[in-house]
Amino acid sequence: MQGEFQAGMAGEAVGQDRRAAVELDMQWEFGAGVAGKAVGRDRRAAVELDMQGEFWADIAGEAVGRDRRAAVELDAQGEFRAGVAGEAVGQDRRAAVELDMQGEFWADIAGEAVGRDRRAAVELDAQGEFRAGVAGEAVGRDRRAAVELDMQGEFWAGVAGKAVGRDRRAAVELDMQGEFQAGVAGKAVGWDRRAAVELDAQGEFWADIAGEAVGRDRRAAVELDAQGEFRADIAGEAVGRDRRAAVELDAQGEFRAGVAGKAVGRDRRAAVELDMQGEFWADIAGEAVGRDRRAAVELDAQGEFRAGVAGEAVGQDRRAAVELDMQGEFWADIAGEAVGRDRRAAVELDAQGDFRAGVAGEAVGRDRRAAVELDMQGEFWADIAGEAVGRDRRAAVELDAQGEFRAGVAGEAVGRDRRAAVELDMQGEFWAGVAGKAVGRDRRAAVELDMQGEFQAGVAGKAVGWDRRAAVELDAQGEFWADIADACNHPLFRAASARGVCKVMCFHPWSDLTLPLMSLAEIRAVIDKWAELAVELGASYPWVQIFENKGAMMGCSNPHPHCQVWASNFLPNEAQLEDRTQRQHLQERGVPLLLEYAQLEAQRKERLVVENADWLVVVPYWAVWPFQTLLLPRRQVCRLQELSDSERDSLASIMKRLLTKYDNLFEVSFPYSMGWHGAPTGPRLGADCGHWQLHAHYYPPLLRSAAVRKFMVGYEMLAQAQRDLTPEQAAERLRALPEEHYRVRPREAA
């Protein structure tokens, strides 16, 4: 309150404010003189500048200035030079936030014109002033309409000529009792009770800055970078400059960042989330001009960032930009005349090595780590040494940094990597040759390889490789060599290769129609398809496993009713066990095990749930899950495809009855895992299968309600399974349930 605030922008027009913007040091003045030779002082510089490299705050002409470190957390021992033209220079021991009050701050920008402001709003780039004048000679300057101004003092938003407006509070969260005039030049003015953020859509916002009043926008940019001005003109030739393109613009209004004609603007820091429709000029010095749709986010402040794209102007940056706009080219040259283009620079580069993304000519670079998430449309050169160069559509993700990665794809250039790339681009070939001349091709390299063993993904010819661990989620179109038979001779470490086919089969076009709600004809179609797949895959594979996981509780991630069919070139553990025990029972008693069991259960009926002429469903005598069931044919059948038409019809009927009872138990879509077991196929199709009996297992987890399930843990996991209710009790409860589904059952009258 000891110092005055002068917001005069042109001529003699001045205003006073007892408090300068936000959190000013009241003992010192801040001078934002805009015209003539008036200069001022400010204790606080801009926030969030590029600290390590020089910052050029020039906006027009040849006048340039340097600042060794901008804004935030300056080293108080070094001087801060914000002088931009001629001999006018100022010194400040600490810039921007928490200034050292013993030094001065000069906000001059070009020529002799200097201005004063008590504070450059909130988060200004104080290296350059904020110029709101855009066309002709009418120029006004404003650091930014301050956020959270002292309501007792006035803020002058007049920018050029005699037109001036007053507002008790600028821009964000205006005081609705005071008017805001965004008119800037001439007679064209507009009124709005609230500026910028969250405008009242019924009122217009005038963003005109110079000339005869141009364009309207319902919403001004939110959170502008006050380092540069913001021109929201929409029509006419008027263009302007902005140090930072607006974040989260209203998409209904156009954002003009000087795109047409000769009027261009410059910004030291590329905008975050720019409007991609307008070009952004990121020139830094001299006549060199480049265009970039989006400049880098989170630059490495240690080196200068030059985004110039045309002419000879190049810059240096130890770290390529993160999340570049792919439509514009980005030059990531590091030294000399070598220039390259890359649609997207590497994310999270290894800062210890230079990264050269040059793609044309002899310019090559070095990087110990290949780029993460490269743009697939542009080529990436991951050469490491010498003249050997290669192309890869996508560099490896999470490479082992200890070994070099060579992604050369053409010629003899090969590289070494202890770990193959994760999630390669499938359109381009990846060479994972490990030693000598042996090279191979693989559409997808292995995921989570064992680092101790070399990995060769050779697929054609004699080139094969070793892997301690077979690849996860291989591309089925390309072959993967994972021979490991000779990996270890010890009997405690047995391993063998495995091949197979996995299919998913949907039951019905409707995503909410489960088997108990389908018609008998629709269930019969499912059974016929099961038999068809059993024949098709059983011709080549010894085991075809048909199974269904129903409900999220059983790990089903897709709610659309479906099952899966897995065919393998080996007999799984359960299949081997059932094959051995059924064979042994036939040899000892002369009758198939499950055929005899079905006959006994049909006589006793105490564990019987439902039955018909061809099938019966029981809670098996050995059941450990609460409502576990076993579906058995009455006659001996080895495989699904051997069922007659009438047996398939009766199978559809008994499945519908059983699954309806399941749903009715707790009046919920009952979760379970089920699957069919039958005689082995493939090479054993012609073998004797008289000991086998076709059957289906149902394993539901629910115990006491739709929300209470059984957990097979503790004693049951470590010692022996325990029963929460006897098979007879479970069968009695299921047997007593109605066979009309609760969702289609008529409701009782009130």
C-alpha cells in the first residue's frame, strides 16, 4: 500500500491502484511504462521460464536480450538482465518468484519503447512484455489482466488510443458487480459481466485488440500464457501474437495465432495443447523461421530448444520433445549441419547419450535406448556405431540398456540385444539376430524373455534361436522358434514345446441372452457347433477342450455369452488322469467307470437333480463345490460328435432345465465354469476308447447367496477340500427349484 500502481497504457492516461495485483512486495515499485522513455522496476519476474539456456524476449525488429535464467528459483548470486534493446539494461539478483528486493527488473522489449506495470499478472513470462496491440501502429501492452485483483483499486484494460475501460477485477472470476470492457481500440466495445473463464453464453465477449473491432467469441481462452498476447479474432485480416496458445479453447470459436498473410507471432515456449488448426511460430533468433503444429512439452531446460524447421536455422536439445504433434516436422539436430526429421521424437530418452533422429543423408546419431512409442509413419534410425544403419517402424520398448540395440533391417547390419522388443510394430520386420550372420524375422518379438539366454527369432531357413521362456502372445501368423528340449537334462527340470489353437464361440447375437434364456433350437445349434469344432480340430490335435466361464466372478471379461475351444498337441493333466483311471476301472471291473456310476445314481436318486430319456444330471458323490454337478449320457458315448439327433435334442433340453435351476437358486445369472471331457482325438482317433464316457463338469462358486461364494483356501488348499453342505443337500435344493426361469415367470398379483 506504500507504492502506487500505474496502469497507463498510452499517452498521459494513467490510473492508480493501492495494491499491485497478487502478493506484491509493497515497499518497491513495479514500472510497466508502455510508451516513451518511461521505465520501471519490478521485483518479480515471470514464472516457469527456461532456466538453463538463454531466453530471448524480443518480439519485433533486431532488438534482442538475454537472460541466463528466467523466472522461477533464480540463483540470487547471478545477475538478471532483462534489457532488450540499446543500452537500457537492468539488474535483478533474483527473477520472478520471491525476488531479491535489492535488484531492479527491466521489462523493456524493443527499441526505446518501455512500459511499466506494478505486476505482470499471474504466471507471466516476464522476459517479454505482453503486447495486446496487433495491427497497424496502435499498440498497447499489458502483462496480463491480473487474477484476483484488489477490488478496491481499478484496473485499466485500455490498450490503444483513448479507449479505456475499467474493471474491478480482471479476467478470471470477475466481480459481477463491476463491468468488464474488452473493447480495445476505436469505438467498438462490448460488455460482459464476466470475462474469460466460464462466460455467460448469453453475453458476447469482445477480444478485439487493435483496428476497427474484429471477431467475437463466446468464450475466451482459459488459462492463457500471459507471456505473449492472446488474439481471439475470428474474421478479417487482423492477426496477432501469443506467447502461448490457449489451453482448452472453446472449440466453437476459432483461434488465430497468426496463420495468414505476413503477420506472425513468436513464442519462446511452445504451447501446451495448441489448437492444431492454426500454425504456431516458434522462431527464436534472426530471420530463421520454422513452423510446428505443436512445440515440445516439458523441454529439457539444460539446452536450447530450437524448433525451426525451414532454412539453415537449427537448434540444440539434449532431449527430444515429448508428445509432439505428428502433423508438423520436428528437428532434433544436435550439432553441426546434420539435420534430420522425425515425426515424433523419443520419449524418455537416455539423457547420457546424444539422440540423433536424422533420417536422411549420412547424419546418424547414437542412443543407448531406442525411443518409446515412436510415430509409426516416420522412420526411426536406431544406429549405434559406424556406418551401419537400419530402419524400424517402431523401436523397442523397455530395452535392456546394458546391451546395445541394433534395429537394422536391411543388408547385413545386425545388432545385439539381450531382450527382444516388446510390442513391435507388426507392419515392419524386426531383426533379432544375436550373433554372427544369423538373422531372422519375426512379426512380434517375445514378451518378457529370459535375459540370461540369447533370443533368436529366426523363422525361415535354418536360423533358429534359443529361449529359456517361450514368448507370450506371439503373432499367430508368424512362426516362432522356441525349441528348448535340450535346455536341461535334469529330471527335476522338465520342459517341452507346446502348440495349439484357441477359438472363441458366441452363443447368440444378443449380448444379454444366456443359455437358460435361449430357445431349445438355439441351444441345439450351440451343441451342433461344438460337435463340428470337435471334428475339425480333433483331426489334428489329440485334445480339444470346450469350456465356458460364465460371469465376472469366474474371470469372464466379456459379458456377451460365449465359450472357448482350445486344441493342443498334448494331453493336459486332467485328461491324462481321466484316461488312466477309466482304463484301470474297465480292466478291473469290465464296465466303463462313468457308465456304471450313472446307472447307480439313476437307481439311488438321492443326488439326482434332473433327468430325461438320454441324460441325467447329478451332484457327484465326490463334489467339493457347493452346487457342483456332473452331466452324463445313459448310454456309452466317447465323444460329442457321436451323439445322435435325438440325443442332441434331449441334451439341449436337460441343459436348459439345469441352468434355469441354477439361475433360480439365488435369482441371479448364476456364475460357473463348465467343460466337456471325451476320448482323446488326433493320433488316437483310431485307438480303442471303450473305457471312456463323454461327460460335462459344472463348477459354480456361489455358496449362500448371490454375493457369498466359496473360497478354496487355507486347509482346503494345503490339506484337503471340505464340504460346506453334503452332495445330497445340494441336490435336494436344486431339485426343488422350479424349471421356469425367474425372469419370465409371471408376477403374483398384488
